[in-house]
Amino acid sequence: MLEMWRETARRYALLPLRIFLGVTFAYAGLDKLTSDTFFTDSANGSLLQTLHGVRDSAAIPGLVDLALKAPHGFGYAIALGELAVGLGVLFGLLGRVAALGGALISLSLWLTVSWATTPYYYGNDLIYLMAWLPLLLAGTPYLSLDLLIRKWRTGTGGGAEGGTGPVTAEASAAAAGPVRSAPPA
């Protein structure tokens, strides 16, 4: 009984992180898109004001300069990217791609907006970057649309959760039977 509980705990260990990052990034994207000030050039807390404020302290000022060339386009790209990443990881659709997107957003924010935060561990973007890495490595193998799609493609059953874990190439090949290189004579 204890071993079964441990196996279940191992299987779902990344689920709380996935839910947290998914909800947080989806909320961040929606918050930017619905903000009264984020896209207003002269408002306190606007994207343009933030970019000008961090330009000289960024690790890579060229990233800020690039964003300043089209701040509204950059703002929409970040907001829509955060929303897509959040929903992708939350629902487990293209989980590794979504985690890569989240890691890249966090990396770019760390190298620009929160780079000057001292000590470094007070800045949250570096922590988010590190939080994305386990999901980038593991993907979203459980309770996910990725699993449903994989099962549908391989014909190994439906349901949001399999009984034995993620579908592997070996399991798919075993279920399909022997592979023939030529039609039977």
C-alpha cells in the first residue's frame, strides 16, 4: 500500500508546479491584456515606462532596445505568449513547447527587467525560469491533452489517465504487432 502511494506521488509530483505556473502565466497574460495602464505610454507602471526604467541596468540592453522599437507589439507578444504558455501547460497541450515558451519569457524578463535586483534571489524571474525546467524535461505526461492525443493516435484507449503510465514507443509497437518490411507473399 505504501509503495503504491509513493508511486502515485512520484507520478503526480509535477502537477502542483504545472497548475501554479499555468494559472500564474495565464493570469499574467490576461492581466496585461485587460490593464488600463500597461499599453498607455505615459501611465505609471506602463510597459514603455518600465522599459525605459530598466534599459541601463539590464544584462542585455539590446533586448530592451529591440522592445522599444515597437513597444506595443512587444507588449502584445509577451501578453499573448504568457496566456498561450499558461493555458498550454495547464491543459497539457504541447506541454514541452509551452514550458520552453515559459522558460524563454522568464529568461528574457530576468535578463532585462529583474537583472538589477539585489540580491539576485529577490527577483522572481530567475525562480520562474528554474521552475519551468522540470516541465521542459518531463513534459505533461499525465492528466493532459497530450496524453489523450497520444492515446488516440496509437489506439491504446481513451481517458485522461492511463492505468500504467505514459504511452511509450515500445508499448505502441508491441500493441501494433510485428512490423513487416514487405507484404506477405
